[in-house]
Amino acid sequence: MRRIFAAASCPSDGALFALMGRMGLRVSEACTVQIEDFQDEVRGHRALRLTGKGNKDATMPLPEPVLRALLAAASDRTTGPVVLTKRGTAQNRRGAYGRCKILVKRPGLPAGTHPHTMRHAAITAALDAGAPLRDV
């Protein structure tokens, strides 16, 4: 995951990979994150509000590295999507998959690495760090 983060060529890529690789979000969830979704605080910590698979609402605390990546991608904007294409439009699932394919080549990662691989990595890292399986 460190090599993928280092290969990110713009703040938007960094935010996309932070959401998938550190938070374990699905690619479609990461692409739909809005700047307004991480402005709230819960018990003194910035939190991300999102709607997951099956239209289930969730609130997740944001680790500092992820928050920094989101703020860098948002730049001076206060509304709208966090993850943008090079043209400045909202990134979609297909585009994010394409960015992943391009960026995994730079550090020499296997060609089969895709967005869902990052979700697996986030889950494995959480379990290795001692998080309970139920929480992960």
C-alpha cells in the first residue's frame, strides 16, 4: 500500500487510494464521497458519513493520514466530490479502476492489482493491528 500511495500522481488519486486502502471502502463508495461528508466531528474526531452497499448509512472515524489526503484533494473547495478526474469532474467506478491499473504499474505491483485488492489490504491491516473481526 505504501508503494501505491507513493505512486499517486495528484491529490485526488491520494484521496481515492486512502479511502480504499486505509479505510477499506468499496470503489463506488470512495468515488461518491463529498467534501460535505467529512466536516462533522464525533466525540472530538473528524468522521466520514457515507452510504454503503444496500443503502446502509455509516459513520466512520477518519484516521489522520486519510483526513490529510481528503483535505489535500478538496483544496480550497467546500462542496462537491472529493475524487475528481483530470478534467475536474466527479470520478466514477470505471475511471477509478483505470487509475488503479495505471498507478500499480509505476511501483511494479502485479498487473492483477485492482481497487478491491486495496479493500482486502485495509481489512488485513486492521486485523493484523488487533481490530476485532466484528468491527472490521
